[in-house]
Amino acid sequence: MREVRLAVVGVGGWGRMHAKAYAQHPSAELVAICDLDEERLNKVGDDRGVQGRYTSLDDLLGGEDIDAVSVVTPDDAHTEIVIQCAQAGKHILCEKPMARTAEECERMIAAAEENDVILMIDWHNRWNPPVYAAWQAIRNGELGDVRYIYYRLSDTVYVPLKMLPWADRTNALMFLGSHVLDTVCWLTEKRVARVTCRRREGVLKEMGVDTPDLFLTVLDFDDGAVAVIENSWILPQSAPSLIDCKLEVLGSKGAVYVDPSHSRAIAKYSEQTPHGHPDASYPDMFVSPEIHGKQLGLAVESINHFVECVRDGRQPLATGQDGLVNTRLLNAALESADNDAAPVALP
Ligand SMILES: NC(=O)c1ccc[n+]([C@@H]2O[C@H](COP(=O)([O-])OP(=O)(O)OC[C@H]3O[C@@H](n4cnc5c(N)ncnc54)[C@H](O)[C@@H]3O)[C@@H](O)[C@H]2O)c1
């Protein structure tokens, strides 16, 4: 028997990635999956050879001998599932953003602590090779003191229009900006003193999805450093990559420029392109490339890390506390955007 027995709750687009990662990890056994959508449940169950299939979390937790659970439900449906899994004594890997409010995050953290289980948030850019190289350059002093960060993470309209049926219950800031805010905090280890954010809307509303088009967020750190963050959901679907990611870090002694989405590691031109995702001209080489049937990439590395933390009884590199800080920043940005970009001070 393998050492860590796991289940995935929510086996949509991203939950399938968790299921795949567990199915291929040598220390993990994917024992069960849970989803409200029975057709999806059976498709993923058949693909991964999983017998335990549940439409109810109560039945899953009552019926299976598992150690840990991935929670990969929509952005607004993490909290109660995480708390129920913690109360059942299961270690948890929760997708980002952790929750909608700091109060929800605090309840999740308390449930994990009271039941002595690991709570990891899937901030997988900490496993992104060029971003990790930037982190190393900061840590070993090559860049000196970080004074400025520019970070763009945007998607084509495919994501809110076709990929996420619940796009109107979240937004580009929660979905994409959460990743960026975590990465910026992890890179700098600086404290954010003030958040300012502008939001624009109209294009997606015209297309029938009631969510903002873009967010422009400025973080002022307490030592005077600044970060500018762009998150948009209205890149054209004909763009050569589903995402557009650019990171610049300027320090007192050096700089790093990262371009994982348009770096032209591969440029593919065929009769299918350019039609946007999934026939992108610059196919993804970092997040989830597949090689000889094996799922690779940073998406899998963070999930592997969770398996190994549960197996070895270690704390993960991205915790519920990191999720709480992130949700506080997200809410400060949303509050600023609601008030015509008035600065919001962080306590
Ligand atoms: N780390 C990343 O880069 C990344 C990428 C994509 C999505 N995500 C995150 O993963 C989560 C899921 O996103 P997705 O793209 O897979 O969405 P999705 O809509 O494709 O899948 C969500 C699934 O959850 C199921 N579900 C909803 N409520 C449920 C419940 N109460 N119990 C069981 N199943 C339930 C739905 O039926 C659906 O199959 C989101 O929080 C999203 O932000 C993260």
C-alpha cells in the first residue's frame, strides 16, 4: 500500500490536475473523488481508475479511509469543505484564493490547528522555475534591496467566458491577483503598508459575464518599496498564449526580468492557430506540460510537495497563514477599488 491515501473534492478543470498528480506520485494513492456533477465524477473516475466516487462530502468522509484531501471547488466554495475535512482529521491542500474573507480564513486555520492537520494553500508559483530563480537572486543578495516589482498576470477572455462557469462569482483579482500577491510577498518578505487599486468593467459585461475586466493594484511596502500589479481577463482569444505573465524585480544592485508565457521556448504555427486556448501558438511549458504521458510542471510540483509533507509529517512551504495574509490584501484592494482607488492601510 502507498503511504498517503488521498481524495480530491471538485474534479473540474483544475481538480483533474490534482487527481493526475496523486495518481502518478509514488507515495500517493488516489482513493476517492467527490463532485456534485455525476457525469464529471464518472469521467475522472474512469480516467484515473478510482473506485470511490461521491456526490456528498459526508459520504466520502464517512466511507473512506483517507489521510488527506485536495479542495478544488470554485473560489467561493472552499471554506466549509476545508473546515469539515479538518474536523474529520484530514490534512488539506486548498486551492487559491483561500477564502473570500479574513474571518473565513481564520476559521479554516483554527479548524486545522484544533484537529492537528496540515493546511496548505496551493501557491504554486513558489515552484515556478524562473520565479524561483528570482527568489534565489533576492535571497543570496545579488539584487540588493528590492525597491520595485512589476507583475502582470492576465488571461484571455477564454477563461471568464468559457473555462469558468462561475466567473461572475469571482473576478480577475481573486483568481489571478491572489497568485501575484502571494508571489510578491514571498519574493520580498516585506510588509505591505498600503494598497491602492483601480477596477475597470464593461467589456465582459457586454459579453454576458458580470465580472470586472481588469484590476490595477499598487502595493506600498513599509520601507518605501513599491509593487505594481496588473490582472486582466480581457486579452483577445487570438493571443498566442492563454496567459500573459511578466515579472520585473528591480533591486539596489541588480534586476531580474521573467517572461514565462511569451518566452518563445516553443512557437507553434499550424492550421489550428491562432485560435487561442487550447491551440495557443506559444504552448505552456512551465505550468503543466505533459511528457510521455507524465504530468510535469509547477502545477504538479506544489501538489507533490503536499504529498511529501503529509508523508513526512512536515509543515508545507505555503500555509493557511499565507492564505490569510493574501485574503486581507485582496480585500484591501477590493475596498480601494470600490472607493475610486482610495488608499487602504493595512493594520
Ligand atoms: N492554481 C491554479 O493555477 C489554478 C488554476 C485553475 C483553477 N484553480 C482554482 O481551483 C479551483 C477550481 O477551479 P476549476 O477551474 O477547476 O473550476 P471548475 O468549475 O472547472 O471545477 C470546479 C468543480 O467543483 C465542483 N463543485 C462545486 N461545488 C462543489 C461541492 N460543494 N462539492 C463538490 N464539488 C463541487 C463542480 O461541480 C466542478 O466540477 C478554484 O478555486 C480555482 O481558483 C487554480
